[in-house]
Amino acid sequence: MKIIITVINIEIEGKEDDGLCPECKGKIWNNGFELICRDCGLVINPTYKKSSFIHNNSEIKDGLSKQFVALGKRPDFVGGLGTFMDYENTKYIKDKCGKLLRPNGQKLFRRLKKNYDQLSRIKGRETEYRVFNILNKVALALNLNSNIRNNSAYYFQKIINSGEKIINNISLIAFSIFYAIRKEYHNAPITIRELSKTFQELGHRVNPRLILRDGMRYRHLIHKETAHHKSEDYLTRLLSEVINHKCIEERLKKKKSLWTKQEYLCKLTKTCRIVLKNLTQWQRGGRHPFILAGATIYLADKLVAKEFGTKAVLTQSVISEATKIAEYSIRDHYVNLLKPIFYKE
């Protein structure tokens, strides 16, 4: 009964639109946000509506029913109350209808604008302002999405406001970024060494030991159950780095490969996933998932070559250069773990 009522409500709100469906020639129906066919359900086009908010509409003379929108509070930004007064270098200030203020009003708001400069906005919060500037630079350098950046700022503020003694604000924001990356599930996570290297390139003395120290000290303040990354999470990223290495096309030609670079990538990906699927948690125990993913690519290349009767394309040196994993680490994981299980000559 509830389903029937819902359908009736939707049909009352919707309206038919001119035109016919290109697929079945049925009538097109507008449900408020999409144009769809009533017969086959094909979505023809999205419908865009004008915003209900009005900005500087000078046609409305009275002060009623005007809606102005201020920027929302950003966790990674230190600012004052309200919005800014026009642009930074504007000489003449206008009202909400776009008209110039009277001379007395110009004098008043110019003085207020001058007093409301950057130094007064961040007064008392200079440390947070500097830390959030670093956060934005790191997010840009590592190509982190806005969700990770905002969560990093949230974790930093939560630790700061907890009353705990803070040893180093720079290492604390580094830990906050690392923790936010761990919480964000995606197929190219950043390692702690890459994060610390980015801070060092920006001129800050942050190393993995300091990040782990802050993790041990402050994690209980923001602790939530998080799943550890597996080698599968790093696989897409490492395969992309290997396949885009400068010498791959040349090596494919030299080894007389049967496939193009894209076909070779597909076969490597499929073989790597099969290997990792058959590798138990007990066998992985104590192995670094990032390094194990690199060693798996080396094994997959050998398995593909053995299956199709061709020569192996990759070497440990090529994978090491592409993924920035030490060559001896790849060799250790391959010889002591992967080769005895999957590659028996």
C-alpha cells in the first residue's frame, strides 16, 4: 500500500515534456530533476534549476525576501567572523544592490576593512594558521582529495582542544594527515615514508619516527577502528608506476612481446590478483604490504612469461626504480616467500 501511495505522489508532481524518447518513441516525463521515458525508463537528460539564493539583485527595491549566502566554516582555514568587505584592493565600496556608498559610509567601511586585515583575523591563532598553510601545501603536493584534507584539520583541532601537551605541531599535523589517509579507503594510499619525504621537501624536519611517536601519544583521542591496508590496496598504483616506466616499451620490443603495453598491464593485473588471493594471512604475516605488492608484480611477470612461452619483461631493478622499493627487499620477498609457493620450475 505504501508503494502505491509513493508512486501516485511522484506522478502528480511530475509533468510530461515535449518530445519523444529516441529509443522507444514513448512520451518523455519530467520528474523534477531528470527527463525520463515513461515507457522504457531511459534517462534522456538531467534537469538543472536556478538556485533559490539571490545575490545583488537590484531589481528588488525592498529589503525583504533577499537571501545572501556566506562561506561555510572550513576546518582547514583560520578566519574571522562574517565575510570579507569586497575585494582586497577595492577603493570604492558598494552596497548589496551594487550602488556606491555615501562618503561617510565609504570612510567608515574603509576604516573597518583596514582594521579587519589578515593579522587581526589570525590573532591568537597564528600556530593553527601556519599549520593549515603547511597542510594545504602537503595536500597539493601529494594530490590528496578535499575529504582527507578536511579530516586532517579536524583531527588536528580535536587533539589541540583536548588539553594534551603538544610536543611538535608540525609532526602532529603530519600524523593527522597520515591517520586521515588511513581512514580514507582508496586504491592508492600514501605510505608514511612518502609523507615524511614531502614534509622534508617543504623544509620541515619530519621523519617517520616522529609521526609514529605522535600516533602512540595522541591516537587514543581520535581512535576509531580502522582496517589495515593490504597489498591489494597498493597494487593499482604500483602497476601504473611500473607500466609507465620509461623503458617498458623498449623492453617489450626487445623481448618480442605478443602484447601492447595496455594488454600487458591487463595480464599483469589479473595474475597479481590471483597470486594475492591465494596468499593466506598466515603466509603474509610480518611482511610489509607495500613491498609485497612490488614483489608480486615481479612474480606475475615471470608467471605470464611461463604461461605463454615468452621471455620475462621486468627485472628487479626496473621495478625498484619505478616503485622506489629497495631492490633487495623485492628479492627477499620473492625468494623467501613467493617463489617457493607459486613459481616452481
